[in-house]
Amino acid sequence: MIRRAFPLTPSLRRTAGLVAGLALGVAVLAGCSSDGASTDCGIDACTVTFSQGVEASASVLGVEAKLVGVQDDKATIEIAGERLTLTVGQQGTEVGGLMVTLESVTNDQAVVRISRN
């Protein structure tokens, strides 16, 4: 019979689960970085708000996304090394196993949703 030096009580199991959950959350958030953009990421999707007039880029879900330019309701972005021109309201475009959708464009920013398929 194996005896444990420290038995796993229910409160110790909860604490261990909480620590593991926090570590996973930090790892997910650490996978996002940006310059001239802000990101709001979950496990399988990120919304990236690119500022216009600057070299805006973000690293999300393992890929680099850059805003190339905006004209009217269209934005050209480079994601995973491919250039896409997206239109607001258009169905998403698949790139490298990700779905990319242009959610909105204003005079100041372009908002893009990037999600795993």
C-alpha cells in the first residue's frame, strides 16, 4: 500500500485546479502582443483593433497580422504572410487554418476578428 505524505484534500485539489487554470490563462494572454493595435483574445478567437495612420500589427493565435491600408469599407491586412482585402459585412476568409472577418472600419481604426476554424 502506498501512503502519501500529504493527502489530497478537496480544498487542496481546488487550489491545484485554480493554479492550473491561472497558468493556462496567463499562457493564452502571453500569446498576444501588439504594436499600434489592441487585442481582445479568448481561447479560439481574437478581436484586433488596428489604429490607422501607424504601422499597426498584432501577434495573435500564433500568427502575425498587420494593417496594410483602409479605403472606404475595405481594409487590406497581411496575416500569416498572405495579403487579404476584406469588406465590412463580408463572410470571413480562411487563411492558414484561421477565419478572418472585417467587423468595422472608422476614420481612426479597423476591427478584425481572427478565429480558429
